[in-house]
Amino acid sequence: MQFVKVAQLGKTVKEVSLDTDATVATALEAAELRSAGFEVRLNGAPCAGTEKTRSGDIITLVPQIKGGH
Amino acid sequence: MTDFWRQLDIVNPEEHLGFSVTVIGCGGIGSPTVLALAKMGCADISVHDDDRVEDHNLPNQIYRLADVGELKVDSLSNVVLDFTGVKPLRYSQRVGPATELGGVVISGVDSMQARQDIWKAVRYNPAVSVYVDARMGAEVCRIYTIQPTDPDDVAFYERTLHTDGEAQDLPCTAKAIIYNVFMIAALICSQVKKFGCGQAHPREIIFDLVTLSLIVT
């Protein structure tokens, strides 16, 4: 078992418990968050959905933003 | 004469901030940034914007009630003068690919198209020593700080460019809030201070005040 935090910037942060062989994609699925329209970061670095996660990891969904308002 | 005694061991304006700074966009990102830069000790500041102050700008930009209807560059220049004695040079026009830029250039504009235009004037421009591009969306911000003559920095930055259509579509009532623009101005000034002092500065800062997330690369 491992615990991973998943943050969708501007919205929410969740902690999910996962099997030891979990990936970024399964973490997002467990957090009920979709990556469409976001950059996905694993501990700050761009990542693929197939990357393995470890306990303590932070997955971040980063939106594309453009304002100066 | 401003006395910078309280900050001299953090940054000494005479020693570290003698370069010119150009701020493009005088809205939520640009207006507090210009004021903070001047208060920090930057004395050679230029501001670019062709907009006028509107009522809905007052809650999250550094403008006064009496500034409504005035050109932002004029009002901002006066505000900064009142607070600091520094009078920024005013350009009430947009920056395009042919605009001559130099020194430290800071972008706080409202669209990716405007960023593309600024980038054409900045990319591999040896007169621009550092380029800071800040982007805001509600309580989220992304700040890029690069040297535009460094091929690695150029490639890194160009990977962050996208179209306006690819950006998050935020409702008009959820675009900006005063505490976020102060955070952005603070981080931009910190980047400028690091540059002036010859300290390492991150190329990318992403933060979100909703989830209190911070990414620094």
C-alpha cells in the first residue's frame, strides 16, 4: 500500500491509497480526476501516465493559463 | 531620498539594481509589480499598456478611484511617483515584434498572442538580459524567468507557449484576486533581485493559493 497526493491546481487536493504497483494514471483514477486539458507533473516534473508512483509522491494537474488581468 | 537601510543586506539598489526594467502590461500582474520594483529600489522603469483604467480594475490593480478613465500607464506612473519618487517612463502602446527592448523585461499581458508578439522582440535579443513572463488564472500563477540568449532557456520557454484557445477558459467573475497579484509581484521582484545579485533563480515557478501547491524547477 502507498499514499499519494493528487492536486488539481485551483480546485482540490486529495490523498489516495494505492497498490504498490500503481501508476500516475491509476492515482488520477482513484482521485476521480481527469488529466485532459492539464499538464501532469509527478513531484514537479512532467510525467507520463504510465510512470510508477511511490508513497509520498505528489501528482499535480497544472492548467494552461494566460491572464494578466 | 529613499533610505533603503532595512534591506541593504538583502539587496542594495545602488549596487545591484542599476539596470533598466521594462514592464509590459499594467494590469493585475504589472501594476503591483511596478510599484514593488520601485519600492525595492529599481529606478529605471518603463511601462507599456494601451488600456485605460476601468471600474472593474480597482479591486485587484494598483489604481485609485480617481484613475478610472485614465490611461493605465499615466495613472501607474503617478502612483509610483507618489509612493517612491520614481517616475516610470510611459508607453501607451502594445509591444510588437519590432519593439526595441532591453535590460530586464517583464511580461504581465492578458493573452498568449501578446506573449508570442513580445517573445519575437525578446528571443535571442542580446540587449535583453533576463525575461520574466508571468501568467495568472484566478488563484494559480506560472512565472518563467529565462535568459533569452541561452539556447536551453529558449527551448524550455518555447515549450511553455500555447495558443489562447488551449488555455483554461475561466469565467469573467473568476479571473483575478488582489492577494494573488501581490504574491505574483513578490515572486517577480524576488526573481529580479536574484538576477541583480547574481544569484541562481528558478526558471519556472508554479503556485496555487487554493491547494497551497508550489512547484519550482
